[in-house]
Amino acid sequence: MKKIILSFVMILCLFCASCGSKEAPANITLIDENQEETNYQIHKTDNLDEVKEIFKNLNSAKLNTDFNGAAIDFKTELEGKIIVTNQEVRTIDLGYTLEIDAITNLKKYRMNGSVLLTGFTNTDSASLSFKTKNKLLLEFTNDDEYAYLKGSLEEENNRLSIKDKVNIEAFTNQYKALISSYIDLMKYYNPLDILPEYNELIDTYHITICKTTRDSFTLRLNVPANLIFKEVDTDLTIAIDVEISCANLLPNHIEFQADKIISIILENEYVEKYLSSTVEVEKAKLKVVAKFKYDHYTVSELDENEKAVYKEYFIN
């Protein structure tokens, strides 16, 4: 009996796994010329003309605007191992992680959250070995005038407390009206309206649809690396996957990996640092992931007494 039950459980698990991995067409509701709703399906395709036709049809998509903001989960992982050979062999290991968690209320033009940067650099050779650890932790929020930053910077046994504010009035004056009204504008204007030249973008970045589920479709953009990393002289491209929600045509998930690019950057940096040495990048990794969840969020604000203790930091 136990063997029968175990076999049944294994078959059920395999069935569930296969169902979970099976892709389905993305389903989107369109509003036709008679203001009637029709179902529209999106399938995987690497044909650019088909992608253009899909974008054209999405101009009449019915959008869910029942939210006031987004929760943002952003993570970047960087790793490297560099071998420097001169009069001796020196090995440099490094690893850094940047995490940002935030919630935004777009209608009220408010955001708060935290930033955590942790990392290490270890250098090892016959004549010299040392290790460094770094940690930056910041909590942030804003009003119309300032972004308020509170936290600490740690390096080994040294710790620096931070409680500063940065003036953002210029940004507020330029973008607040657009940001605070964006969700309401979605009732009348499709997000694609801000991309009038999307056909040109599809050709330039060779945009394809690499994955679909019932509730989303994933665009793959092939972006020149030197457009993101301007200091890198290369003709390499980076494949950026952007998962789009069928409910509101906004991104749910953005992800890319740029190991080759970070390898070039690390090699250039250490060639410059160790001028006459041979530099070999043995390992390199750069992964960036951003997730977005759209809902109703309440963003807490500092009171006037709390704001008064922040020292203004001037950016040159």
C-alpha cells in the first residue's frame, strides 16, 4: 500500500511540474471600434513583423487601473576573480550585492524603502594578503522638497552614521505632475502611447517575445552593451527580459545577466591599476533582477520634527 501511495504521489508531482512548466498564450482583453470587449492571445515569436502587429493591437487593450502604486524588489549580484601576474601571482576575489526594497504611492508622489549594499574584496599573494568588508544600509523617504536618507556605512571596524537630505525640487517640478497623474491617464491613454516609435525600437533592439503565460508575456530586448556601460568599448549586446502584465501592460519582472561585460570592465580596471602586469579574469558575474507588484499602498511620512534633524547634503 505504501508503495502504491508513493507511486501516486510521484506521478501527481510530475503532472503538476509539467503543468507548471507548460507555457500558455497570454490573454489580453481588447476594446474594439464598437467599444465591445474581445479576447486577444499573444504567442511566442521571434518574427519582428509579428511583434509589431502585437504592439499595434495592444493600443486598444483594456487596462486595470485599480492600484495607486507599486512595490519594488531590486537586486544586483556582482562577483569576480582576477589573477594578476607580475613578479608574483596575486589573486583578487570580490563579491557585492545591492538590494533595494521600496513601496511607492504614485498618486501622492511618495516613496519609502531601504537600500542594502554588502560586499568584500580579498587580495592574496605570497607577500601580501588582506580582506575588506563593506556594508551600506540606508532607509529613505521623500516629500516634494527632499529625499531623506538615514543609515550607516561600515568598513571593517569603522562605522559612519548617515542622516542627510538631498534637495529634489528640480525633479519634483519637472516630473511630479506626470507621475501623480499617470495611473488616471492610463484610463484614457495606453502606456504604448509614450512609445510612438515602437516599430523603430523593435527593429533597433530586435525585440522578440520569448515567453508567455496566461497573465503575462516576456519581451526580450537585445541592447548594445555600451548603451548601458558607456565605459566599455565593445559590440556585444545584452539580452534584457521584461515580463509584461496582461492586466495593465506594465512590467512585472526585469532581468538580465552581463557576465562578459563585467569581465571586460574588471580586466580594464585592474590593467590600469597594475600597469605592467598580466591580468586574467578567471570568473565574472553580473546579474540584475527587478520585480514589481501593483496594488494600493500607504507610504508613511516623516513629521516636521523628524525632518528638522536631517542635514542637507549638497551634490556638486
